[in-house]
Amino acid sequence: MERRIKAGSCEPKGSASLAVPVRTVKPGGDASGSRQPLRPLRLARYAWLVAACWTALVAVLLALHVREQRCEVIEAARIMARENFDKDVLYRRWNAQYGGVYVPVDENTPPNEYLDVPERDITTLSGRKLTLINPAYMTRQVHEIGREAVRTRGHITSLKPIRPGNAPDPWEREALESFERGHPEVSAVEAVDGQPYMRLMRPLATEAGCLNCHASQGYKLGDVRGGISVAVPMAPFYAASGKTLAITVGGYALLWLAGLVGIAVGARSLARRIRRHYHAEIALAESEQNYRELFESASDVILAVGADGTILDINHRGAEVTGYPRHELIGMNVLSDLVHPDDRAAIGRTLDRLQAGEEHMYEVRWRSRDGKILHFEGNSSSRRAEDGTFLSSRCILRDVTERRRIDAELRLSEKRYRSLIHDLPIGLYRNTPGPVGKFIMANPAIAKMFGYDCVEEFLQARTCDLYVDPAKRQAFSDKLLAAGKVVAEELELRKADGTVIWGAVTANAARDAAGQITYFDGLVEDITERKAAEEALKFSEDRLRAILDNVGVGVSVVSPEMQILSLNRQMQQWFPAIDVSAKPICYASFNDPPRDEPCSYCPVVEALADGKVHTSEAVTHTAEGVRHYRIIASPITDADGRIVAVVEMVDDVTEAHSSQEQLKEMLADLEKFNRLATGRELRMVELKREVNEMARKAGAAPPYELAFAEEHAEGGQGV
């Protein structure tokens, strides 16, 4: 079976392209404005797809290359066939040019029986026989020699052959017929005797030398009277191209393997890049989410402002402090709608600086929705595109309204404090530690206290110079360094003119950041008059104590809670077991056995109740017998009239009570005497006088009026 390959099939039909899918992300985000990270691609399937495409591409390229190489092999064989054809035509022309060639007749070259021309056969003088070889006969013999020597075949043929052996085969017939249709050449790879051959055939035009033999067939000059068919074996060409094809296939195989390795390496590298990109996307999304959360939860007002002052975005804090809903704030003009009129010019210049690329810090006032003035400290910078075009201003505003209010109050407080310090009658100072001490600051009161004309003059004095005993300065400094604080330390001090005064000093040791004491802060109160009053009071109290201790009655001080606060010497002698420091209850301490409630006759209870002086008598059973006491309770009140204690004076009237009993008996006897001896008036007067005397001793009023009798006694008259 013959296999035909058309020469035209070796022409390239087109080229292949490889499309690489690219995954894109649409701009934008969800309603919250957060960025959604890309999901990592499953590169394995794409790597296999790319590998398949690469394999297909290499296969297509190899097929095209093999096809092209085959076409080149066929073309090389075609060129060789043309060369053989041209060679045949050349020696045919040479033969025809001489009208043929005589050659010796032998078994391989018998006379051409189909050549009917004069002198076809001739004999030389030597008797050698020659026969005329025309172009066709010569061509046939050359082809036969070529078939045996180089396996190249040739065949001269025609649709009207003179010699039957020149009749065309089917392929040659088709070629001859195509020549008649004007085709200049026909070639194809055909199987001949089971081997592939390049068969090429071109027409032979009738020339003048051809008419000698073919004029009888009716051919004219230029007519196609046949053609020469050349067959070149393809085996040598295929053998040569096979080696080249093996090298080519090997090269493509290496290229294919290199491509697969590149795809694998590229896929791995791309996977790492995508993984990094994916993590970067996640980090960016988290960063944007964190930024959004910080933006919304920030305690400062954060906003973006356009070139014309329009608010592009603002956080929740901005809406909170201004009172406007956020959707209303976005689109407002910050200059005309929020900034205080007095600050608009300055903020306008700030926006101009920001557009010029400068960062700026400033202070600004806004007016809230309810008209409240808000104070802010601002820090702004510009946001620009990659080409440097201004996009917006990023502003961070810290609400310092409350701080401004506190600052104003603090300034007022400081003013009041300074005024208080300046006008305070107590001396305030700050000085350094140590035995000498140097004043750092002082108020006018302390300068005046120590007799200096001004604070500046006072600050020149050494601290130790203000002490009567400078050694006490060292002791005071050491005490303050050790304890860190001294309260109301009474010191004997000296004024500038040498006058001695008493001062109550309260001081605190101030420390620096390292914990070291750097100075003393203190206050001094002039207590000279108080010390004098205390001395006088002490003298008075001592004298009063001496009087109370030496008076013949007992004195105690009882609190409103019925606690014994004080006892004089007499009371201590009467009740030696009472410990005043324990503040015992009076009705439990003054009675034996102790009572659980106040005495019913107690004048202290009555004095505490109505604030008046009350008197009562009490009978107390002691180990020595029954004692009679007269008690006088007098309330003690403070400046507001509140009773703070009761002074209880107790007089032991046991003896007076006995005298009164005796007096009663004597009075009874006297009455008896009066009834029995009415004439003994003088004795009665004497007795009455003795009774009156005893009454006086008992502290009672004399019961008898004896003035008349005594007048008579002084006049020498009896009663």
C-alpha cells in the first residue's frame, strides 16, 4: 500500500499560546470597612495544569520541529531530484545539439529500433559498427546505470511514447496530465518497491533537436511532449535526519524536564510568596481592624479633612463631644460649622501648611451643637497619593476643655493660695537641713514675726541665728531628718533685735525623686503670749490647787457621764482607793458597797439636769462608822453654755451633826429649866449664849437673839 505525503502539508499552520489564570480581588470591603484577606490558592492543581500545558507546548513544538525537519528532508531530496533532472536535461541538450552520438554497438547498446533516421547505423573504416544514440536513448541508458550505481532512478515518459517501455506509470500519468494543465512541476514522496522515494517530474518541451524524431507525432516547438521522472531514495535522508531528530528530541526532553523543574521551583516559590502575601494580607486586615477599633475607641477626636475643610471621616469620640450624629458631621465644613469664629483664620492657615506638606501642632476651639465651647490641642499631618497629590489632612484633637477648666480653677486657687500665704498671720518657710540652715522661701508673716523689714532681708538670715540656743537647731534638724515630721515643737527663738519669743514649729521633710531629703517646709506660730498665759494659768492653777488641797472640805470634778475626773487632797484622804486616771464612776466609788445607779439624793444628777446649784446631805456607812456629809454640786459650762462637768464640794458634818444632837438635848433641858426656875433668867442667858456658841461652831445660825441681854450685861445690868 502506498503512503502519500503532500509537499504542501509541511507548511506551518499557526502557533499555540498558553493562558495563565490570574486571581484578582475586587476593591472595597464589607460594611465595616475592614479588609478581607485573600484565601491561599491551591497551587497543586494549577502547578499540574501548568505542567500539562508545558508538556503540551513542548510536544507541539517538538511535533512542529519534527514536521519542519521532515519537510527539510523532503526538500533536500526534492533539491537532489531537481539536480538530477537538470543534469538529464543538460546532457540531453548536449546530445540533441549534435543530432545524436554514435557509440559502438554491443549487447548493452543495440541499435535503437524505434529510431527511424538516416545513418542510424554506420561502420568505421576499420570495420567497427556504430549506432546513433539520440537524447531519449542516452537518457534511458544513463538512468539504468544510475539505478545500479546510486539507486537513483529516472524515467523518460510521455502520454504518446514511441517506445512502449517509456509508457508512464499511474503517478507519472497524473503528472503528465497536470503538465498539460500548466503545472511546471510535480513532486511527492512515494513508495517504490516498498521503499520511500522522492519522485519529481518536470515536463520536456519540444525543441528543434527533438523534431528529428518526434515531428512525425505532430509535435511543434514548445509543445509538451512528455517529461522526465526522477526518483531519489529517501532512506539516506531519513537516516541522516534520524540522528538529528534524536538530538532534537533529547534537547526537547531536557527542555521539558527543565521546564517541569522550573514549574516545580516556581510553584514552590510562588507558594511561599502567596503564603507570605496571605499572611501579609491577614496582618494588614488585622492592622486595619485594629486601626478601626483604635480609631473608634480612641479617647481623642480623630478626623480626616479635605483640602476645602470638608470632614471626610470622624470617629465616635468626635460625635460624642460635639453632640452631632456622625452622619451629620461627615460632610460638614470644619471651618465654618465647628471652629470658633475667632480661630478660623489661624486654622485656615494651618490647613494651608498641611497641604504644603508640613506637620503642625496647634490649639483650637470648637462650638458644640448645644453652643458649648470645646478646647482642643491638635496634631495634624497630610496624607498624599503615590504621586504626591494631596488627599486629606489627618487630625488628632485632644479634648482639654476639662483641663482648661481645672487649670483656670488651679490658677485661681494658686492666686488664693498665694494671697492666703501672704496674708496668713502664721509664719511659713522653707529651709535646708543641717545645723546652720539656709532659708529658701518665706512669707511676710514670718519676716514680721522675727522683726525683719521684708522677706528678702529675712532670707539673708541663717536659720541657726533664730534660735536662742543654736545647739537646739542641730537637735531639731536631726529629729526632723529621722522622723520626717515634727508637730507643734515649742522652741525658744530670737528676733532680729534679740528679743526672745516662743514659737510652735510644725515642719515636714521634703524628698526628691531619689528619696533624699532636700529641704524642710514648716510653719511657725508665735505663742509667746500663750506661753505667758499658760504660765499665769499654771500659777493660778497651782495656787487654786493649793487652796483646794488645804481647804477643809473635799472637792471632786464629775463628768456628765458620772466619771470622776479630779479629786483634791481631802477627797483622796477620804477615798484613797480611787484611781482618778481610770475615770471611775462616782456612785460606784463613793459608796460601800458600790452602787449600780446614781444615788437618789445626788445633787450632781440634779445639777447636770437643770444647770443649777444643788445641795443635799448623805449618810455613808464606813468601817469607822456612820459619816454625815453635806454635798454642794455646781455645774461648769463652756462658752456655748453646755455643761461639761460638775464641781462637787463635800463637807464632813458628822461632828456638827453630833453637836446639833447635843444642842437639841440642851435645848430640851433648858426648856425644863425654864419651866422649873423661871427666876433664874441670868442662868438661862448664859445657857443660851453657850447654845449660840455651839451652833456657830456647828455652822448653824444661833437660835437665840441675845443682843438685848448683852447690852444690859455691858451696862452692868443683869437680866
